[in-house]
Amino acid sequence: MSREEREYFLPAMQKMNADFSNPLQTVATPDGPVVIAPHYVAQALIEAWQELGKESARAVMDYVRAGKPALDQLTGDLPAAAAFDWVMAAAMRWRELDATPTD
């Protein structure tokens, strides 16, 4: 990122962490540190990138296409119904709603 981009994003990310109870987590991987964030954070970053005129259609598609393999890594071999329940519980957890499954 350029200096201009860093100056734009750093305060926004710091504010986001304060507003949303620190949704960003950094984890160590064999390839180096990775920041994990909820989907809504990625959406906000894409929108901010667009405001700077930096976003490209390809970057958005790369993000969208990465969702399925990422979800597969998180849910493993769960059957489709169980994976759906897992996704819904995760989404509700971020919204601080009751994630108790109903039959």
C-alpha cells in the first residue's frame, strides 16, 4: 500500500476495531501472519478501496471466489445441513443474536 492508502486505512481500521469490539484477529501461519476478519469487515474494506479508486472487478471476484474454499476449510466434512447451521450460528454470533438452532 502507498503512504496515502495507509493513512486512509489505518484510522478506519482502528475505528472499526473500537466500534465492533475488535473483530480482527491476527494468526500465525507457515506463510506468515494472516488477519482474519468477518465478512462485513471485508465488505467495508472493499468499499473503502472503491472510494480511493483502487478497487478492480477482478479483486472483488477473487474475494468472492475465495469464500467457498475458506468455508470448506472451516467446516471440513460437515454435511450440507450442518455446514449451513454452522454458518448461520457464526453469522448470528457476530450480530449478538441467539444462535440456538430450532427444529
